[in-house]
Amino acid sequence: MNIFQQNSLYEFLFINPWPWWFGGVLIGLFVPFFYLTANLPLGVSTGYGNLCRAVLPDTKLEALNTPAYRKIFTWRVFFIAGIILGAALARILSGDYALVTEMGRFGATVTHSFSLTAVWFFSGGILLGFGARTAGGCPSAHTIHGIPCLAPSGFVATAGFFAGGLFAVNLIYRILF
């Protein structure tokens, strides 16, 4: 269905999935606009650090005692809450608000218990968090913010993420299949 032939704006926004390119254009336009108006890079990993600091205020972890995490409730915490609440609201407004646990090919291939699946994803989250702190930000921030702002580090980091992703997917695919 063509996005320009929707029955209503409500149907377009909340019922039918957006085309990938439309979401990409919106993000691509928003990031430089946000940087120019607020003079802040758009990213999520620092917000997660702020949330960790809120849960562990007296932590001795050096990474959470840097100036970026001194203030606990920054705009980034509300940005993360908005991502979660916005997704939930869009799902509810679509009329299809059942909890979905289906994970497509992963669920069909890895038929372990819920506990092992949870450990799998928790371990992946730990590795992603470690990588985000090591790289000075999450992959989405380096790519979604760095490239529109023409930062050379954004292009280099994105190439590294793609190369690492291709390697990891091929390795896991060969192990599972």
C-alpha cells in the first residue's frame, strides 16, 4: 500500500507499518535538526548509564562516576522513557496490543527454555553495553548521529559495525545451521 494513499492519518501513523525508508528519512532529518537547535548529540547509551546510576547511586564503578553521569535525571532518561512509552502507545492505538513473544527464525531455530533464551539476550546486552562504553557511545549514535553530521569517526565506526556484524552473523549462522 502506498503511503500517500492511506484512508486516514490515524491509519497511516498507528495501523500500517511505516516503510523503512520513511522512518530513515525522519531520523535523518531529526538528528541534524536536534544537534543544531539543542547542540547535543542524539544517543541512548548515556541515558542507560544515567538509569544505572539512579539504581546504584553509591556505585564504585569508575564508568558510572564520570561527569556524564553526575546528573541522574537528564533529558536522556526521558528520551528513553519516551521511546518505550511511545512504542507501547502506538501498539495500543493500533488495536493489537497483545504481548508478542515470537522471534521468527531465532525462535524456530533456538528452541531452548525461556531461561536460556533470557540468558542469551542478557549476555548480548552486557556485551553491547561494554562495547558502547568502550567506543564512547552506542552504534546507533555513532551511525545515526555521526554520519548526518559528517563526522569522520561516524563513517569509520559504521564501517566497523557492519564488518563486525557480518562476521558475527556468519559465525553464528554456521554454528546454528
